Amino acid sequence: MKYLLGAAVLALSAACTSPSNSVEKITPEIRHEIRVELDNPAIQAFKYIDYTERTHRAELRELTGVDPVRTEWCAAFVNAVLEESDIVSNNDHKYPLTARAFLQWGTKVTEPKPGDIVVFPRGNSSWQGHVGFYLKTLEINGVEYYMILGGNQSNKVSIVPYRASKALGIRRESST
């Protein structure tokens, strides 16, 4: 098992991650609580923490197959991490670059475990969304939040809290 500490939780500004269901500020005490045991694909995602779409444009383009400056890349990032982890990704789906396509991936679950994939709404269209890896649940001011490790969060790979009640679906790798 590996123990990892997500060190940075930042305010949201990216188009893929500007939902009204996120919080703007996380205290150092809450950041410290993000320690999780991971033995799953999210371990791969941690190595990209703080890769920004401008500074690390070439690396992210090579990883995801899309230009992160010109494309909403949260789903491409999740697909790339799954592939690096030797897990069947969503690339064979009809819309591999849309977050909501992950609502058809793996197995639906109701209680998340670290490494599960969580899909959230974004914008006013039924096809828009955001997707990332679940790390932990935190209660902030009496509201439950999922800590999500994902791409295209404030234009980079980061850990961001999203209201748990806003999740459209939680998905786990199907057993083979």
C-alpha cells in the first residue's frame, strides 16, 4: 500500500470545473485530511499533480491525445490514467472525450472507494460534465464533499472538493 498526501487544493476557475457545487477555499487542516491509502489507478494520477495545461502542454498532449489548451480534457485524462494502469478505459465508447460517457463505464456503485470514477454535471446542457478519481469524503460546514483528483481542474491536474449530492454517478472497474 502506498500512502499519499494531496498537498494542494485550489480554487476553481477552469471551464470543466467551474460548477456551483464546489467550494472556493480549503483550510490546511482539511488538506491534511486528504491522506488516503491507494492501490488503484488513482496512484498513476498523483504523479501528474500540478501539471498545468500551458506549462506542461506537450506532456499532457502526449498523455491524453488532445491539446489541453483547446480541449476540455478531464475525460481524456481519466482515460489516459486508466490505460497507464492497464485498465480498460472508455476510449472504445461512442464519446470517449465526454465526462458523462463514464456513466456507462465499469459498474455503478452507491458508496465510493478511493480510485472510483465520479461524474458531475457542468453547465446547462445534458451532455456536459466533469469526471475524476474519488479520493475521500470530507464534511465541510455540515456538507459532504468528495475530494476529486482530476485533470482540467483550474487548468491543471489537482485535487478539488465537489458536493457529493451533485454526483451523477460513481463507477468502479468491473470485475473480470
